[in-house]
Amino acid sequence: MAKKQFKAESKRLLEMMINSIYTQKEIFLRELLSNASDAMDKIYYKALSDDQLVFNKEDYFIKISIDKSARTVTITDTGIGMSKEELDNNLGVIAKSGSLAFKSENEAQDGHNIIGQFGVGFYSAFMVADKLVVTSRALGSDEAYRWVSDGADGYVIESAEKATIGTEIVMHIKENTEDEQYDEYLEQYRLKAIVKKYSDFIRYPIKMDIASQQPKADSEGEFEEVVEEQVLNSMVPLWRRNKNELTDDDYNLFYMDKRYGFDKPLKHVHISADGAVVYNAILFLPENPPYDFYTKEYEKGLELYSNGVLIMEKCSDLLPDYFGFVKGMVDSEDLSLNISRELLQHDRQLKLIAKNIKNKIKSMLQSLLKDERESYEKFYASFGRQLKFGVYNDYGMNKGDLQDLLLFTSSKDKQLVTLAEYVERMPEDQKYIYYATGESVARIEKSPQLEVVLDKGYEVLYLTDDIDEFALKVIQSYNEKEFRSISSGDLGFDVNSSEDQEQAETEETKELFAGMQSLLDGKVKSVKASKRLKSHPVCLSSEGELSIEMEKILKGMPDANGVQADKVLEININHDVFRALQQAYSNDQEKFGLYTQLLYSQALLIEGLSIEDPVELSNNICRVMV
Ligand code: ADP
Ligand code: MG
């Protein structure tokens, strides 16, 4: 029998398979099982339009058998089979979808990327086998043929005997080498696990004879080996079942089984979409972030199935970054099994699904917020930061989706509030949404600028997360109410009496402040009478876009040279300290300089900024004491 050559392109792929250093060789089984399942589907669809053909579900199954001594694994199906020509055409050339994948990733010379996430079909069997024997009998034919290949140098097709319709593939498993173990593919438990992992939801039973030790009848303490045919796959995936028949426990078990997380999910949503794109999905909201969630190592993504067959463990294109915490899976009939990562990215169906899923997640969160506030707050403690990053990133493109999902601690009972809740209960005369920044709520509560806003009866949002103020800057305003820091120059209301105003306006006071300012040249932009301080003598505020809090955060980042907020030193002219300043100013310029430095240092410390020269501060305090 003359050996036929593989087509050039197929040969290259085949060589890559044979020599593959790829570690995930196990996917060969997924590929063969999905082909078997496709072959049975073909009969099923044919029967729909062919009265002569009856499809009895129980006749259709896949069987995996292992023969350790012969080093073979055999996969038999009762599908549509292949004629002689089909064996030649289908197994001699690489499948169409696969060849596309091949072309778009041909820069990956060792085939690493190609098999990484996607099937390359039938040839993947050569990753673990050095010889393949495919015996097949096509539907409606009495003849059977055998296709035999031991690698890249070709294949032969010859006549064969086969009693039933369908295909049998015998894989001769490679011998172990120094670097590679192939023996494991001859182990029942191993194949069983691979079936579970990738092919659990194939619609046809995947059977295997499983041997186990059972107590021997009639004789105590003795065991015998019993071989029993078992179905390895569960066939009907949870996501194809009717959600009305499923309980929370079912979903929680699925979450655990799938190892989406080790926590108990806060909420799930089960989607059966039947519109422009057909897919099933189950999405989970975890309660706790994975340990690596806020690191670069974390990989977002949903499992992606094509018609019940897992094609990708983490499809990142299905989730926007800001919903990267969501776990779960998507199954669509509209996706091909053999599709490369790059093609997938541009796949119209996938984009539609992703958009759809984004909206589902959004409404899942909205309803959690509305109906299960406690759970939402738990969720927010874990993942709120991610939402805020989402607002901030991409130039605020997604703020519309996200701003209503944000929570901030409010001065009112220190409860978490949404922006909507805040605005809803704003007094009529309140112009802005006020916020204060600091490391902790306790620290913010001590800030001198807070008093006057709270006394006015206004609520203040306490921002304790680095990202908070940046996120608010991106949102700009909510319901036409702008955000305003309590330490910004203009609070939007007057706190001074007209007497204060007069005193602040006197020539003497102006001169005094000018004197302080020149002493603090380069450090503060101006010194002025405070309109907000009540009991404290001094504070810092900022003019312009960059707040003091933002300066602090940016200074903690690399390449942040020169970021500086325009600081204003505010003095409480009703405080005794101001009296002392006045006296020093008229009588003792040295003392005036000393007081100025001290007040400035105090203001820095209150803001949580560092003092340039702590030794000088310490000396200054001593000078005042003695
Ligand atoms: P794909 O499944 O993407 O078409 P494969 O390389 O996996 O690519 O398979 C190539 C072709 O070989 C299939 O399209 C099918 O026509 C045929 N084939 C493979 N396995 C079987 C099988 N068990 N029964 C019938 N036909 C098969
Ligand atoms: Mg295939």
C-alpha cells in the first residue's frame, strides 16, 4: 500500500504536534471526544430531515478503553463515520478552522500558542501517540476503511472490517522519555479526570470500564477485581438546566466544583440568552477577593465553552477590567471550537456576548445594592476599589456604568452612602457635594476644616482610599452637583461675620500676612484669614485642581517630581494665636519668623504631610519654651 503524503501545511502542524514541548498535552482527549460528539450530532441532524433514519438516543455513546500492555488507548464512537474519501480528505488535511488559527499565529514556531488555548483538532493526538489507527464505517455503507499513520511522513488507507457504523481510533501511546511522561495517559484515573475537566458536558455518554476491588461474595476478607462500565461525564450541564429547578445549593456546589473560589458566592445569575446571539452563562459574585486580586498576577476571565466543550479556561475578553472579579462561564453554540485567541478577540459573536454580560453584571450589582444592602456592602468591601479604578481608568469612559455603584463613608452616622442617597437628602441651600480626604475616618474627623461644614448641617463624604478623590475628579459632578473638598479655597458659603471680614481686610492684617508669605516663599502660595476655622488656629488648603491629598498620593509614585498642590496657609484670626502673631509682628520680627515657621509646620502635620526638617521644628519648639 503506497504511503500518501500530508499536505504541506498539515505536515508542518503535525511536526509541531509530534515534537511539541507543550505541557498541556491532555487536550488531545478533548479534541477526539468533541469530534466523536460532532459525528453523532451529524446523524442526529440528518435524522431530523430524513424519515428513513431514526435517531435512538441510547444508541449513541463514546467508549474509551485502555490496554496497558499494548500501550493503547482506544476511543470508539457510534457517529456518522467516514468513507474512504472522507478519511483521506478529513484526516489528510488540517481542518479549515484550525488552519486559520495556524496562519494567524504562525509566528509561534513551536506551536505553543496554537495549542495553548485552542484545539488543533485531530492531529493533537500526535502529542501523546506515535501511531494512530483510525477504523471507520460511514453511515449507509457496508465497507469499512482503516487510516494508519505513524507521523509526519504520511499515512495509508486500506480496507478493514467493522461490524457497526462509527469510528474507532486506536492511539499508540509514546514511551516515556527523560523529560516527558506519557504513561499517565494509560491510567484510568488520569483519563477520567481529563474527561471531567474538558468534556463533562458532552451530550452523549462517555463510557469506560472501571476496575475496582470489591469484597468477594461468600468469602470474608477477600477481594476481587470487578470491572464495571461507568459513564464519566455528567452530560447535562448546570447551565443548560432550567433555573426554576435549581437551588442556591446547586449553584454553590458548582462554584466549588469549578474552583472559582474557596468562598461562598454572594450572588449568582443564570442567563439563557436567545436573542441576536445564543448563549448560556452562569456568573458569580464572590464574597472575598482572591489573595492576588489586587496584584498584576491576577487574571480575570470567564470559562468559555463551545457547545459544551471547554475551549478556554479564562477568556478575558468577556469581562471589562472593572468587573474582573466576576467568576463563571459562558457556553455558546455560535463559537467555533478551533479559534485562535487573536481571532476570538475580533469575533463579533464574542463581542456581543461580552457586551451583554457586562450589562447583566451591572444589573446584578444594582439589584444587590437595592435589595440586599448588607451583601452589597460586603461585596463592596472586597471589590469597591476595583469599581473606583474603573471610574478613573479609560478617561472616565465607564463612569456612567459605575458611578451609581459606588459607596462612600458619610459623616452621617458613618454609614456607607451612594451618591444618589447623598444628593437626595441634601438641604436646599447646599451647593456642593462635600468630601474630606485622609488615611482613616478617625483622622478625617480630626481635621480642622471639617467643623464648619458639619456645623452648617451638611453631610461630608469621608474618602479614605487613595483612588477615591481621583475617581470623584473624573465624575466631576453628580446630578449637577459638583464635588468640593472641605479644604478647597471656596466652600460655596460664607462663614465669616462682617466684623471678621473687616478685621481681615485691615491694612495691618494684610501686611502681617504678606510678611508671613514672604517668610514661606516657595512653600505656600498665599497666607490668608481663614473663612472656615472655628476652634483650630491654622490649616492648609489648596487652590486649583491638585489637592493636597492628591499631591501626597502622587509623591508616593515613581516619576512624580515637581507635583505640588497650590497651598494656602489659613490663619484663624479669632484665635489667641493670631493675637500673639500680631504682637510679635509689631514688636519682635525674630519671634514673628519663629511663629510663622511653627504654624506652617503644624499645618503640614495636620494634613499628614512630612516636615522637611524635623530637627529644626524641634529646635523651634524649644526656642518658644525657653
Ligand atoms: P474539526 O473538528 O475542527 O473539523 P478535526 O481536525 O478535529 O477538525 O477533524 C477533522 C475532520 O475529521 C472533522 O471535521 C470530521 O469531518 C472528521 N472526523 C474526525 N474525527 C471524526 C469521527 N470520530 N467521526 C467522524 N468524522 C471525524
Ligand atoms: Mg475537531
